[in-house]
Amino acid sequence: MPVDLAQSLISAASLSTRHLDSVNERPVWQPVPEPDRAWLTGQDLPDAGRSIDQLLADIERYVLPFPMGNGHPAFFGWVNSAPSAAGVAVSALASALNPSCAGGDHAGALLERTVLRWLADLVGFPHVPGGGLLTSGASVATIVAMVAARQRATRRLGFDVREEGLFASPPLVVHMSGEGHSCLRKAVELAGIGNRQIHLIPVDEQFRMRPTDLRETISRDIAGGLTPMAIAGSAGTVNSGAIDDLDALADIAEEFGIWFHVDGAYGALGATATHQHPLLAGLARADTVVLDPHKWLGVPVDCGCVLLKEPAIARDAFSLVPAYLRDDDSGDLGWFSEYGPEQTRPFRALKVWATLANLGRQGVTALVDRTIALAQEFAGRISARNDMTLIGQSLSIVAFRYEPEGCDAAMIDRLNAALPVAIQRRGRTFITGTSLAGRPALRVCILHPDSDESHLDLLVSEIEAAGGALVQDQWMQDDGKSGS
Ligand SMILES: Cc1ncc(COP(=O)(O)O)c(C=O)c1O
């Protein structure tokens, strides 16, 4: 089917802008009705090609009405942001060029060098040439970090893990807190270290890893013949936004000569705030920092990033270009694909560049300041109420529990576990839940540049309305055994 590309791009752009401009007029999220679900999941591949106009009509009918919800300013779920306008605008251009940013001498690969330097600069991480790469997200960035950490640990133990595997290795261990993101666990599993070798360090009442416990555990592990491979700290946990005492963790890593990794997927950008959280400064001392431009910055999915203090270690871990063909000493950085698992890599840098250059440093700070201020405001409102308990607020995340009068502890747990879906189904706002200190909790994460006090009002009234309905429900009253 021939395509009039110019006309198709204009039509697609007009559909995109209509969708984005009308976001406030639609439910934040709505369940997909059965016929639409059947269309989305069950289509046959057409024998004859269809026109782009027909496809855009299908998208308008079946796709755009059922978004995840994160484009809406009343969306406070997980850590998913609205797309930056600049990122949306240039995405078709990245596709038009369609390079592989595995490496090479072209704009796509070269521009990635600039955005990596910008990202490092924004979060205060010392940048060296080659000191990072863009990835699909924090999960893959964390795999790069853990494999690099394993490379250094095993080189120090005197063997080549890429040749020998881990057969020759004494048990390696990774230290993190239970509040660390599951992507760390996934990366450690993939690196062949094994889940049992993740030693969880207790957290304090603000969900921060306890440095004294970390130090004791490491000493005990070493005395027991284990080799610590990495300490993984958090700069903004997904549950409550907690920031570990990164300086204290860096001291311990330095003392024992252990790789220091910081998961700043969500929170590293908090370092751009006017009143920077004091604990974020220690991020500069990490060996690797992971951050996600597709979170707070609003770069359209997908875009993660790993920043590397010593890029040569990641290259040693991933490059399949033999050393005799490389010229590391001349400063030739080689290809991005030598530093991570991806070979063909998309032109992610264009949307990061456009988003950052469009916001400017001041725009980034204004976005971060504004969302943090809104989270503080929301935390204040919760604290002032008798029927809600603030569990924690850090950066732009607030964790809390709804505890209406007349409910015992078991009912409160059931209520808070059920509330997120009940609220989501009403379509007016969107929050997600979690578990903190072993109990169900609610959390909001504020990332949208257009979220304001009116959305907080709405959120509170939706919690009351959906919570009130749940409390009336027989299921709530009878120990949840009827299972409705
Ligand atoms: C703190 C933290 N780390 C890591 C991740 C994983 O990021 P991604 O989904 O980009 O792989 C998330 C995702 O929400 C996160 O909040």
C-alpha cells in the first residue's frame, strides 16, 4: 500500500495533539471493554495492506481511548510520567533517521555523548569521556552496573569471569536494603550471583539503609569467606522516595574496597532541586549511578541511563572487540555496544536532548521543585487529618494509609490493599499501593508538570468516596473471606 508520508505525518501529528490536548476531558484510566479488548488482542494479520488513514482511524477508535493514564495530571501511580512535548515532537525524526546507535560516526551516536555529559552534570556525577550509556530503562542500566561490578570483583580475585564463568569464584555477595528496587535483584540473578547472595540490610524508620548494620554485615561476610561485590544504595526508593545516607555508604564501600552502586532511577534528578536533599550529595562518590530520563524528566519511554565512573571496567565486561583491535590508550571510546548488552540501539539521545534543551537547567529545576513542593503540601494535608496516617514523604513521593474511624487493624489493611484499584476504576485519579513495614500502604508519586492543588483535592475526595464505599462493603466486614 503506497504511503503519502507527508500527509500521514500531518494526520498523525494532529491526532497526537488532539489526544494530548483533551487529556483532562477523559477518564484518567478506564477498563478496556470486551469488544475493544478482543480487537486489541485478537486481530488477524490482514492479507492486503491497509492505508495509513485507515490505521489512524483504528488508533483513534481502539488505542487512544485506553491509555495507561500517565499523561493525566491526576495520575499519581508508580513512577510513570507524562511525555515531554519536545520528546513527542522529535520522536518521529529519530524514526526518520533510524540509525543504530551501537556506535559509528553519525549524529545519533555523537549526540549521545552530549546528553550523557548533561545528565551527569545535572545530578552532580563527575563525568569522564565514555562515562555512561543510554539504555531501555533502569533495569537494563542496572544489569550494566552489576556486570561491571562483577568484572572488577573477579579481576581482583585473579580470574576472567567471561572465560571461566563463576565456577572459579568464591561466593560473591551484594548488599542492599529490602527497599531496593526489584531490578537490582533481577540484575544480580542475571549476573549469576544468586538471590541467596543478596544480603538485605535493615532500614531505619525512614526506610533508609542502616550504615552500622551494613558495616557489621560486611565484616561478618568477609570473616565468613564471602567476597562483597557491590553495595547498592537507593537515591529515591520506589515505595517512599527514601534516600539512603549515600555518603555513609560510600565511606563503607571505600573502606572495604567494594563497588558502590546508586539506584537513582527515580530520585537522582532530585539533585537538581533548589534546596537539594543533603543525602543526595554522596551520589557523586558512586562507581555507577542509574537514572531514568523516562521518569521525572518526562522523556518518552523508553530511556534509562547508567553513568560510569570508570568506563574501562564496563568495556572490559562487555566488549567483544578483541583488545588488539582496540586502541584504549588513544582515547578512542569505541562503540556504545562495547559497554552494555545491546547491539542495535535506538536513537534515544534525540528525545533526551530535545527535552533537556527545551527545559534548560532552570526548567528542570522548576519541574523538580514544583513536584516536590506539591508532595510536601500533600504530606501536610495528610498529617492534619485524623483518618490518614503519613508514613513518609521524600522527594515527590508520599506514602500513607487511610484509617477511617471504626476500622480495626485488619480492616485497615484490607481497605488500603483494595483502595488503589477501587480508585483507579472510578477514573478520576490514579494511585497505586505498596507494602511498607509489612503492611499495605498507599503512595502517590507526583511527576506531572500540570498537577496542582486541585488534583490533590480530588485525590483526597476520591479516597474518601472509594474508601467509604469499601467500608460499607460486606467483604470488608467479614474478614475478606467472601472474596467479592
Ligand atoms: C527506584 C527505581 N529503580 C528502578 C526502577 C526500574 O526502572 P525501569 O522500569 O526503567 O527499568 C524503578 C521503576 O519504577 C524505580 O522506581
